[in-house]
Amino acid sequence: METPTTARRLDRLPKAHLHLHFTGSMRHGTLVELAEERGVHLPQALVKEWPPKLRATDERGWFRFQRLYDIARSVLRRPEDIHRLLLEAAEDERDAGSGWLEIQVDPSGYASLFDGLTATLELILDAARVAERETGVAIGLMVAANRTRHPLDARALARLAAQYSGRGVVSFGLNNDERRGRAREFEAAFRIAKRAGLLSTPHGGELNGPRSVLECLDELDADRIGHGVRAVEDPYLLERIATQEVTLEVCPTSNVGLGVFEELERVPLRRLYQAGAPIALGTDDPLLFGPRLVEQYRIAREVFGFTDTELADLARMSIRGAGAPDSLKKQMLSGVDDWLAAEPELLEG
């Protein structure tokens, strides 16, 4: 697909980023710097061979992906590291045109370093408030349970998230390998979160097929689905997603990086869009996959042929699916209209 010689700048398109993992948001340079300071040995896949060549469609590949992720998380040891990560993430979002970042974290991954679950969550929320003030990007937190751990752990996290509903926590998620831990096992945790007014935002339909998406809808009353791209394999499920306006957080470079699809052209972004499914483009873990948010919109334009009108539509869907305050959504939606009304610019090169 040829790139137009004139087009509206994608970094000026107001948008919401709804699928970004906490550790995975780290800049590569920050990882290398902190690892050197802390004496953490990084494998070549995280240094000279970055971004690493990944594939998670088998157990061995997923184990390697998780190992690299755990090594990266191990450099975050001090409160100032948490503050730095969130500030830099917000700066990257500001540069991408994002007005809202909904970043997901499992506080239990850091609890042993920062005096327990509650203290860890408060540290992250405090860092988010500082980053908001510094960058102007509004930040909401998604507390995410790990589906490879016991459902009782998820309930504890849901109760914690519920306590901070309206105080920075806006959604409750479920991540890690979909092939382990059926969604139905976590129904009680999501009931707690929904009762507190949090959005239900579990992962589904990436490594597993349409059934995992269906369980998220039926068992967890999902408002959004992390990934959800495999829903395209079931026309009736896809119609239901469109009818119920359940937003799919589609992360094209992540899907290819993990081997869900062999090439970008095979990611069913256009098919999902044409079926009427609400879509929010995301990056998943740019620390491991490379490209950030503007690149996902550029892929939509250059690989899938999305026009500026359609790109504006994608941005609107990301905003509508966000846990952001209604006043901010209204402001951002107006900004999308202004972007579309502006004249295209001559592209460099």
C-alpha cells in the first residue's frame, strides 16, 4: 500500500491508549541504564539483538517471553524507578497524541519490594499523578490479575482495586497465558470489581480462539477484551461484539511478535473494523516488541489502507472504550473532529 504524499500527522490525532503493560512500557534505553546501575545481567536479546525475536504459540516460546519480561521487571527496585517509568511512559504518550493512558499492572509483582500490595498500588498511583502533572496526559490504572495464579489471589486484587475505584483505578484485568486459567475461574473477582464500578477488561482471543473471548463475555461481563483478534474466526461472536459494543484492544505488532499471525498483513484489523467491532489500537509491551502507539496507527494507514476518516474513527473508538472521565472523553472527541477538519500536510521524505 503506497503512503500518501500528503496526510494528517498521526501524532496530532487525539487518542486513548488502553493496552499497555506496566513493565512492558519501559523504554529500552532505561532498561539498559538501570540494569547497569543495579548489576543486572541482560541477555543479548535485550541488548544488541533488541527487539528480541519472540514466538509464544508454544510453551517453550511463552516461557522465553515471560523470562525476558521478568528480567526486565527485576531492574525496577526503588520508588524512583516506578516514578521514572510512569513519567517516561506519559511522555511517550504525549508525543503520540494520547490524551488518556490506561496502564495495567499486577501490584503483586512488586509487593515484596514496596511493603505490600496496598503500599505498592499507592506508590504507582502517586507516580501516575506526578506524571499527569508533568505531561498533561491523564492516566488511569488497570489492576490486572494473573491467570496463572490462584483465583483467590485475583479476588484479593479485585478487593484492593475496588477500594481505589474513583481514586485512580478505573478497570480490572486478567492477563498472562490464556491457555492456563479459564476465565470462569475468575468470575468472583470480576464480580467484585464490577460492583465497585470498574470496567471489566480481561485478555482473551489471542493465544486461544473464540471460546476464550466468549467466556470473557459470558463469565466476566467484559466491557473490553485485551486483544480479541481471534473472534474473527466466529462470525456470530463477532456480530455479538459489535452489537454489545465491546471494545477489542488490538495490538498488531504484538500479535506478529508472539507468532499469533505470521505477518502484519494477516492481522484481521480490517475485517474486525468492517464487521463493526469497536477497536482500540494498542502496543502491549513496546519494551519487547519495539513499535509504540503512533506506529500502530501508521500500520493501519500503510498496511491496511485506512483513510484519515477511518483512522479518526479508530481514535474515537479508543476514547469511547476508555475508563476516562466523560468530560475528558468529550474534549478528546472534539479534538478528533478538529484533526479531521484540518488540511493534510506534506509528508517528509
